Amino acid sequence: MNNINLIGYRGCGKSAVGRKLAGVLRRSFVDSDAVIVERVGLSIAEYVAESGWERFRLLESEVLRDCCHKDEVVLATGGGVVLVRENRSLLKKSGITMWLQASSETIQKRLNHDPQSSSLRPPLSSLSQADEILTGLKEREPLYRELADFIIEVDEQSVNAIVQQIVNNLTRQSRNLKKRFLAKTQRRKEGQKQT
């Protein structure tokens, strides 16, 4: 698979960046949270209230498996998708993973300014929003870092600027792969001449 997977904490911009990036790269865009909502016919907040976080995580893993079997898509994942080892493995195998890294202050500001935040992002705990973000980041950042092929800092960045950073990273990676391939081919040719 050759997907571009976007990971990061809730509110870091995965959906907005993913839509724009897919347009720039002329790829399909898949938002795993939107797939979940479509599949169950409920908002994520309603589903979690009805079924709990554990059932949600199982459903999220099932949806991720389906999404990772697509090819050449830009995939925006849920913020907690990295909590499950199998999910991290699926993402690693399906393509390049970009971590949209945001500070706790940026995340809180974005969540507070998003009118759909409460239906899209139910509370993860009984902590205050600020404490929940800090606790969530402490738990997830090592997992995001482990999985990320590239880390894109999104604080104070527009969607267009973030997309440009991603495109630049993809271009550099493509050039590096081409150089390695050519060097390997050259070494093979030189080895064949010596025999």
C-alpha cells in the first residue's frame, strides 16, 4: 500500500489537512472517524455514550483495517488510534505516516473554537479539558513518535503551510529513494564488471 496516514491528537488538524492534501496530490481522502459515524449512524459522542470507549476502540480498529487496505489514499485517523499495537502495525505497513504535532495550548484553543467538537470528540475522562489534553499527550506522544515517518509541527501554521511541509517531505523522500536505488544499481553493475 502507498497511503499517506495522518496521526496526531484530536484537534491538531488531521481532517482539514487531509482534505487539502488529497486535493493537492489528486488522491482520495478518507477520514476514519467519518467512516465510523457513517457505519454506526451515530455521532462518535453518541456511540461512546451508548457503547463505551472500549467498544469504540474495537470498532475504530475494524474501520482502520478496512481503510488501510485501500491504496493511494490520504487517511486521517482518530487521535487514539495509536493506542492499539495492531493499529500501529497496520499504519506502518500501509504507507507513510505524518504526525501532526500540536502543543496542548494549540489543541485546547482549537477544540474550544470548533462548534462541532462536542459531538465529534467526547471527553476521554472526567478530568478538565486542559488536564485531559496533557494526560492524553503524555500517553500518546511516544506512540506518535514511534510511528511517525515525519513530524510536522502545526502550531501557528495554516492548513496550506502544513500541506506544503508534507509535500516537501514527500518530495525529499522520493528523491532520496531514487538516489539510493541508483547507487545500488551502480554498485551491482560495478560488481558484475569485476567478475
